[in-house]
Amino acid sequence: MKIGYARVSTKDQNLSLQKDALQKEGCELIFEEKASGAKSDRPELRRMIDQLRKGDIVVIWKLDRLGRSLRDLVNLVTEIQDKGAGLKSLNDSIDTTTPQGKLTFHLFAALAEFERDIISERTKAGLESARARGRKGGRPKGLSEQAKNKAIIAETLYREGGFSVKQICQHLDIARSTFYKLLKYRGVQVG
């Protein structure tokens, strides 16, 4: 049986393109996930792998939908193959049910890992070069004007005591941790 796995990284992204392609490929069952590929906790992926049977083929849109690192991809493909199933990637022309597909998978995965390593090295070299010239990267220190205004409002509402922390956070549309950081910025002691 062909089983599809579709994943997007954020809640704002849409699975439609992947699902349409998987249905067109003849997938009888499609597992959908909205989670970062870097996350190890992907319950739908785990559920899919747990119910694989000998002869099944896992169909994905692209390799990066399955995993981000070479180690992760190789581990997942090995786990799929240990169950007697294969992997087919629609946009990477990989089908591990064939010897050529297995070889192609390992070559593509190694090249992708090599490319990521090169990008990482260039980024680190660029940051070191910038530091050597006295430039600092990262987010600017302090708060934006909008955040400063929220800090003043948060402090005022907190000191008045008419609202709970939860109500203030909801009103300002901020997380509880952000609320306490804003109070700390304003020098307010929280008891």
C-alpha cells in the first residue's frame, strides 16, 4: 500500500500542494503534520512508521519533508526499510524499492548534508570577519518603542491590582514570560 506523509513547518503554511500530489500518486492513506523538521517529536510521522507493513511504500513530496539532517534521513529511511517498506520521493526522483533508488538516496542525502555544512562554514566565517572589523551581529539591545509602551501599560495595570496577570497578558496579547520581562525592564519587583 502507498502511504503518504505531508509536512509543513509552520501553522501558516498549507499542506494542499503536497496532499494533492500524494493523492495523484495513489496514496491510500496520508499522514499530515504541521511541525518543524528539526523537531524530533513528530507524532504523525511516528504513527505512520509504527503501522508500516512489509511491501508498503512511504511517499513524500521532497526529502526535506521527512528530515533535515543526513543522520535523521538515514535513520528514518533505515527504520522504514527495517519494516520491509520502501520510500519514494516525488520531487527528488528517489525510490528505495530499487537498488538504483537506494544509491541515489544516499548520494542526494550526502550532497545535501555537504551543502548545509558549506553554508554553515561560510556563515561562521562571515560572522568572524565582521567581528574582526568591529561589527556585532544579533538583535539590537533594549526594547522597541511598541514594547516600551506595552511595558508601561503592563506596569500600570499590575500596580493597580484590578486585573490578574492572565487578564493583563490577554489584554496586551503577550505571553506570561514576556509580561514578567517587561516588568523587570521597568524595575518592578514581583512578589
